[in-house]
Amino acid sequence: MNYYSTRSAKKENAKTAAEVIIKGLSDDGGLYMPERIPKIDGKFLQKLRTLKYYERASEVLSLFLTDYTKETLLDCADKAYNYTFDGENAKVSALKDENISMLELWHGPTCAFKDMALQIMPRLLSKALEMTGEKKTAKILVATSGDTGKAALEGYRDVKGVKIAVFYPQNGVSRMQKMQMATQEGENVAVFAIKGNFDDAQTGVKNIFSSADIKEKLLKKNTFLSSANSINFGRLAPQIVYYFSAYCDMLDKNGITPGEKVNITVPTGNFGNIFAAYIAKLMGLPVNKLVCASNSNNILTDFISTGVYDRNRKFYTTMSPSMDILISSNLERLLYLVCGPEKTAFYMKELSEKGRYEIEKDELERIKENFCAYFATEKECADTIRQTFEKQNYLCDTHTAVALCAARKFEKDEGAGLKNIVVSTASPYKFAPDVLSSLGRSAKNPDDDKDVINALSEYTKTAVPKPISELFGKKIRFDTVLDKTEMAKAVLEF
Ligand SMILES: *Cc1c(COP(=O)(O)O)cnc(C)c1O
């Protein structure tokens, strides 16, 4: 399987999966995509049904990462999924009285769905460095709206031949996320807060990646840059797996029959997770519609209904901070599949020069065949948390609540009685203050996270995940705050 940039499919630029995982972003600024989407049949699903999660992962990954052996993939998946998760990898549970099953992807070491990809990607990168004979140190740069940073730090800590630096918006992540990153252990890690929002951090990282000057300076230190953001195909591929896994589990548990179509709703920020679901659909997983759920930063809701992508708008800081994004990088991959590389390059140029582009009517129609989009206001998000807990005894976090709200709107408009999968992307304890106040409760001391967490646990009679309870008592290791103009310097010095 060859990989090409979303901005040019020139044969001479073909890359292997290992090269793509090392490089992250293409030199022309585009994202890598496989030359074709592999197709599966009913037999493949029947086989997956009999397997454990890590084996399912190696089966699906082997269709894309064809330069890795099956044994290598199975070994990477075993180490990624069988030791650091709390016994569940992708847990499906049906909500009472509703056509909705929750797909919980937050049972890993950082309590967010990013673990599903970031526990395996460092292992895939290590193998890729071996396979390609790369001797230089890989410096991973991550811009994060909260969850990617911690999950990447945890995945890459003390991995040989790799260093990792994480940049997060100073006031754009939750207190718990900040504490998770500031206390990160490991000898090869660095964490920086940035004065600005997530898009500032992401643009800063992208600029560093495209600077020839920095590249040259790092080369002199025998170092090169690599990325762990969802622009890296090595992040995207493992995310395809859990959609297959969820479907298999629903065949067993939740009364769907082979071939029966389901809708999937995904709380969306950078468009990575929902794009992985779209790939699963293109591969042949029986999926009807993909519902793109946004918070008040509803640029994708507008895009999918009008075809206009316009980032010249107010930026909101919401209680679902991992979705507070105005530039959804992975949307470029969808444009590539719908419009081809030349048009994609043109739209991306428009976006960087004018902050806006508009796709053609027929292109929008093709997107609408597969996608629809809804958003939830802050009040709707809070109401969803409270009502779902009170009526169905199911506790969800703020991001998941946005998706649940969107899924219910979709179901009412055009659900057609099909079963729905709603992707649950974080433990409610990761966003405990907002979850607790959404429930109409408060802690004795709302500024003390430990108090808030205990109050949430007592009221809902749910257990605090270990990675969260263990945070208290850890030493703060990182408290540097940088201006966005200082990011390049930090990268060179680290
Ligand atoms: C990252 C994240 C999202 C958004 O996922 P994308 O792949 O960026 O669309 C949603 N919820 C949570 C909790 C996240 O950490």
C-alpha cells in the first residue's frame, strides 16, 4: 500500500506506511492518505467477532500497514491494549429505553479516547525507525486542546530514540487536563503552556514543521521532527479498529443482525475520529449516516449544511474544550476523497489566505450522502448530562453529552428506527467540575478538585478511575508559559 499527500498524488512522492508514520505531515503541507481504501466482506466481520480487541486491531491494521508483518502488528497491539487499559478497550453499552448504544473509548491510562491510538502509535513508530534504518532522534511535537497532549506524553514517555514536546493553550484546557500534563513523568518529555488558544498552538507547531531553518538546525543535532497529532496516519489507522469492534460486539449483545446498518455520532474537533468512522464505512462496515457533533464552535455544522467553511467567527471556550477548534485539520482528508488533490490544495490555500472556502454544490451533495451535522449549546450539553443520568442512570462527560444531544436531534429528524452508536470520548471524571454542576450539585470547596471528584463519585455512585485518583500527590514538573513567538526556540533548546 502506497501513501500520497492530500495535495498532490504524484507517483514519485509515494511513501510506505512506515515512512508516513515517521514523517507525519507531507512536505507540501498535505496529509497522507492510502492510495485506496481496502474492502472487507461479511466473512471478515465473522472472523473479527471471534477475536479479542488486540487481535481485531492487528487484523484491521494489517490492511493498511502492509509493510509491517502480522506478527509485528499483533505484538504492538498486545502491548498497547492488554496492559494499560482497565480491562475494557472499546466498551459498548446500550442506553435504557432508547435506540442508542454508547461506545466508551476512555478506559485507557489517561481516561480519554486518544489512548486508543496513542498507546499503539509509539510502538508503530519505534518499529518504523527500525524498519527504515533511521538512526536520528525523533522529536515529536504536539499541539493539544488537552487530551492528545497527555495521551501522547503517556504513550511516548521513555520510548527509545524519541523525545516529545507538548504545547497547550494556557486557558484552554480543564484543570484536570493541566494537572495531568504538568505532573507527567519520563526523561524524554517537555510540556509548555502557550498564551493563546488551540489554533494558535496548532498553527505554531505547523509553522515549525514547515521551517527549513529549524529543520537544518535540528539536523545538526542529529534530530528530526515528527508528529503525534491526528494529522499522522498512524493515529488515524488504530481509530478505525473500534468501529469494527463495536459492530461485532453489537452483533453479540445488542441485537443487530449481520449487515444491519447503524448510525454513528461522534463528538468532533479535529475531524479525526469521525473520519476514521467514515473510512470504516468505505471499507464496508454497515453504516448509514455519520453524525458530526459540535459544541458552540459549530463551524463544521455550518460547513456540512452549506458547503462554506469560514473560520472568521467568534471562538468560544466551552465545557467541552477538546472540541474548541476552528480549523479541523482532518477535514482535508475528506475533501481529498471528495474533490481530489488539486481542488484540495486550492481550498487549503484559500483557507490559509482568507480563512474561508466554499466547495461546489455536487461536492457538498456527496458529503451529505454520508454525513450530517448537529451542534449542542452549553445549556443543551448540561441538560443532556443531567437528564441522561436521572432517567437512564448513565453518567457521561461533557464531550459525550454534546454527541448524545446531537444523536437525539438526528434520531428525531431522520433516525428511521436504526440503531445508533454514540462515541463516548472521555471519562466524566476528567471534566468533573462541569459534570457535577450540570447535575445541579456542588462540592463543599469547588476549587479543590479532589473535593469535586469525591462529590461526583458520592452522588452518582460511580468509581473514580485510578489514573485520576492517583494524580493527587504527584509533583508538578512543568509550569513554563510561553508566548507563541517563543515556540520555535523552545523546540530547539529542548
Ligand atoms: C480529541 C477529543 C475529541 C475530538 O476528536 P477529534 O478526532 O479531534 O475530532 C472529542 N472528545 C474528546 C474527549 C477528545 O479528547
